Amino acid sequence: GAIMVSFALVVAMATLVFSFRGSLLGWLDRVLVADVYIAGGSGSRSAIDETLITRLQSWPEVAAIGRARQLEVRYGDDPAAAPVHMQARDLRSALLRPDWPLLAGAWVAGEGFDEVVYVSEVFAGRFDVVVGDVIELPFVSGRPLRVAGIFRDYAFQWGQLLLDLQTYRRISGDPRIDDLALIAAGGEVAALERRAER
């Protein structure tokens, strides 16, 4: 009896691990849409210089460049609470937008991104947020945004906010970029990787 229970437990745990591994790999395939990523580092010196972006745009191996700004921000009334991750990306481009699996809501298009924000499942549960709610971002007051969707996210345990980069720049006045996503021209990823390593 005890042996059978132990065996059943091992099988159940193996099934759970295999299922989670499949879910995680599938999620990574959808959110990591670029071929090469360039990060600016951390702290106050994390910003990527515009001259680098201009130089990258001139490479024949590069078909498109996605830009991002990433921050840890406080949300809610408790100043001691763990911060949430916020990232602003080129969401208006279907080519550059990570395909986060939406659990509720839908991706908007074009100027629709001017007034919306997306939140992770963890954020929605932590702060009791649903699609259609209007929230105010912690780094800018008086500029509420509507929650247009809730997405699955395995990367940030305290929750994540996602908004369009143009929208973020307009409401925050922050022009900095600290993350680049490069799409290889003609699908020639190896050629782009070799150029980036020089």
C-alpha cells in the first residue's frame, strides 16, 4: 500500500513538472519574439545611447528594432509592499510585440494604445483588478489608463504592468531606452549574431 502511494505521488509530481515545463517553454516561445536582445545594464547608467540604435538600424542584417523601457515601481497604498515590474514596449507593431497569452481582454490597435495598459495575472490578483478597470500609474498622476487585458507571466512574481512605449513617453516625459530587440533580416539569425558579437 505504502509503495503504491509513493509511486502514485512520484508519477503525479513528474506529470506536474512536465506540464509546467511545457507551459513555460511555450510561454517563452511567445514572449521572446526577437532574434537578438541587447540590454543596457542596470541602475542609473542603464540607458542605451541613441547613437547605438542609429548604428544598428544601418546594419543590413537588421530588419527591425524594438525598444523598451523597464522599471520597478511602487503600486498601491502600502509603501513597504514589494514593487511591481513595468515595461513599455513597441506594442503598436505586430512584428515587435511579444505575444503574451491573454487570459482576459484583447489587444487593441493603433491609437487605441494611447489609453490602455495591460496587467499580469499576478498583478490582477494582488490588486483586485479586472479588464475595464481604470488605474493610475504610480509614476504619473492624473493620467489614468484602462486595463485592456490580463496576461500570463512567469517572470515577475509581484506582478507586471505593460504599456505601449509611445504612451509611456507621452505621459511620463521619460525618453530613455534600456532594452533592444533585434529582428534578423531574411531570417538570417546567425549572420546577425556574428555581427553583434564583433
